[in-house]
Amino acid sequence: MNRKTLVLPAVLGLLAPVIAACGATDGASSDSDAIVVGTTDRFTASKEAPAPIDPAYAYDVGTWNILRQTVQTLLVQPSGDGEPEPEAASRCGFTDTGSERYVCTLRDGLKFADGSPITAEDVKFSIDRARSIKADSGVFALLSTIDLVETKGDKQVIFHLNGPDATLPYKLSTPVAGIVNPADYDKDKLRDGFKVDGSGPYTLDAEVENNELVKAVFTKNPHYRGHLDPKNDQIELRSFADPDAMGSALENGDIDLMTRTMTPAQIDKYGKSEDKNIDLVESSGLEIRYLAFNTDASPVKSTAVRRAVAQIIDRGALVSKVYGSQSEPLFSIVPAGITGHSNSFFNKYGDPSVSKATQTLKQAGITTPVKLTLHYTTDHYGAATKTEFEVLKKQLDGSGLFDVTIKGAPWSTFRPAEQKGEYAVYGMGWFPDFPDADNYLAPFLDKDNFLNSPYDNSEIRSKLIPESRREADRLTASESLTGIQDIVADDVPILPLWQGNQYVAARDDVTGAEYALNSASTLQLWQLGRGIGD
């Protein structure tokens, strides 16, 4: 059977297949050679970020994709729609009606990869460690509603919260809550370099050149006890300098599957290709792209300037010129497909209008043209990012209200500079930590936020976010969630641009490619196996 472009409807947490994989079998692959996966993600240890894959520090989709293979969490995001399922835990649940006390019981026989047993104290150590280190990546904020972790015996972990948080199970399924071996991790210090010691389905052997991980070899962990069922014995993840090099490797058979980030041209090519050896898997995704503003920086300290930018940018034209059908315009920081999504930016600004933007700036006494520098990362979100920012520049300059310069930098320098407040306007992407509206709001707007943004709205932080977290039924939380999105559209600390589909290209003898990514762009390497190609 020759699969070409497979359009798979996304269920939250899963790409639901519409056909069976070629030669799929249950259990581990019978072929002993490693399945090789390509990525353009870069994994660099630097002075600013010496511990890129420490669970207490890592906070981007690339490093999390390494940790999800190697570090076990109490729960795991579901194979289909629904709440997280037990992973290192045999069961978890709230024990009160107010969602403030959460208890997990560990599975029997849990061991770290070195064979040493895992106890409740190891779980407490791991989570308390991330909370106390408070790494400047901001990942610890995912655990901010935890007030105290206690243990009862060797198997029970009890979380006491500082307020209701119905989303805690999702947060405990993310790598920041991963269980690490206390024998290998200091309680109050990050672990530099690229070593990982956990209890996940694989162990990691990292090949490093010039402080950069160029190849990660994942070998099936014989001591693993959990919910996942690895279909292979070994995976190699290779990092490529650019999508073209990665594509050539796939076509030549040097790799078996390529994932993020493919160019729009590659996606078109593999979708239309008559090459029976390569299949393209397409699915709806929850990735978003946005502009972020340092609201303390001149000239975007003025709300009027930010509103004028929001009024001018034509998302439809941007998507059409750069990404085509591979993405769609986004009018909220919460994407379509997530409960609580509201088109707040369209409701406020409507269609792009230079005349309305002119009036906004005039009423605020802003002299035009306003000089802006838009910063973007050259190597983290794909090769099309530069083209995207060229289009944004053209749109803003074309209004006559702005004089825009664009500047690109590699992620290893871009991210620290953004966190230090060196950029007034910069482009970012977001792959959800878990599929809930809270994860598109709190990480940008709450205290200790991911962007280290100075923007602080007391109604959002003190009232609306806590209100939304009280509701286990996320439909009931929609009123609070919509209120947050409306305030963001009015103040514009963040400007949503587009929501993207996601793609995997694989050689035809690879099974499970349709499961390689879930809707949150989690790389599920345990799903891959070997079959029989055409």
C-alpha cells in the first residue's frame, strides 16, 4: 500500500488515523537496526544555558521531546480525548471537592534505568527541586499552584495546593514534573550538559560536538514500567542544520522519518510526489505564532502603538504568502480547537485598516512613522520565519505609519536576549504543554511568566486565571477564559498571528508515522516500528 498525503483529524492529544499503517504489528520491532529520525531542532549548551535538558530548566518543544522519551512522569497525556492517564502512578485523583488536594499512588516495581527502585520520596525530590531552583526558563511556573508535596510510605505522593487548580493533572504530565534520580541530580543546582537519568521508556546516549547535541540515541529501557508500549528497540534522533539537508537525507534513505521543521516547499513536494517510498502525514495542530511586546520598552510602551500594529497586520495575506494552506489566521492566543477559544482580536479590530490605525496613533499624540525593530529567531521555528517577517515589515511599512527593521538571531542567543528584555518586539511560537486554554494564557500573563514579560494585569492574575482553574468542566470556565482574551486584545502585550498544521514525512517501511506527533507536537518515538514497504 502506498500512502501519500494523509489528512488526519486531530483529537486533543492524538492524531486519529484514518487508515492502518503498512505492515503494522503489535509489540517491539523485529528489526534490530535503529529507526533514524531527523529534526532541525538545535540543542546547545552555552554559558547562558548550560543545562538544556535538565527537566528543571528545559522549556521548549525540542528539549521536551528528548525528555518525554527518557524521563517518566506520574501521568501521561491521553492517547485520545480526555484527562491524563496514570504513567508512573497506578492511580491519581483529587480527594476534595475544591481541587486543592491531589494524591497519586506509584506503580509496583518502578525502577530508574540503573535498576535502583523509585519511591515517593524520589518524586517529591524531583518536583521540589524544579520548584526551588526556579530556573530562568520559567518552566517552574507550571508548578506554581503546588504549596507542599508530602509522602506517605514509599508509594503515595500528596500535593497540597495554594488554590484550586483543575489543570494540575495536565501539569504533572509535563517534563518539569519528571522523576529524576537523586543520585545524579543536585537538589539546588541544574545538571549541566546532555546526560539524563530517569525511568522513561528509553535511555539516552548523546553524541556532542562543540557543546551541541548532534545525535541522540534512545535505547529501550529494560527496567521501564509504565503506560507506554514501545514498538522499537532503538531510535536515533539526528539534528540537521537546515530542512534541505534533512530532506536530502530522507530521500537518500539516510534517515527514516523527518519531523519539525519542514519548509512549506517540502510539504508541497512530498504531498504531491509520486515517490512511493515517502509518505506525508498531515494533521491539524495546536502550534501558534505570535508577536510579543516588551511593554516597558520604547516605543511600544504606548498601548496605542501596539493597537496600531494589531490594526494593520493582515493575517490572511501573511498566511497566504508564506504558508498557504499549511496554516490559518489566528485571532486569539488560544487556538481554535481548544475549549474557551474566542476570536477576541477580530471582534475588536475587524479587518485590517490603515485609517483606524492612523486615528489610534493620532489620538494618542504619537508622531509617525514609528520606528520599530522586529526580532526573530533564524533556526528554531523553520526557514520560512525570515520570509514571514519580511512580509510583516512590508505590511507595516506600507501603512506609512511605521518604519520597520527586522533582525534575526540563532535561538541560543535570541532566547536569552528576549528574557533579559533586550527586544521591544519579537516573534515567538508556542507548542502547548497540555491541551487546555490555561496553557495559552497563564504562561504569558501570570507571575513568573515564560517570556519574563513586564506586562501585569491584576484582573487577569488575581481574578480570572484563578476563577478559570476552579472549574473542572472547562466549558464552565469559558466566561473567565474569554474575559482574559478580551483584555489581551485590548492591551496587546501579545499579538497572535497564525495557527499551524503539522507534518511528518516518512519512508514507506516505517510504521506508526501517523502517531509520531500528537496534537501538541509531542514526539512519540515509542510508536515507530518497521514494516514492509511497497
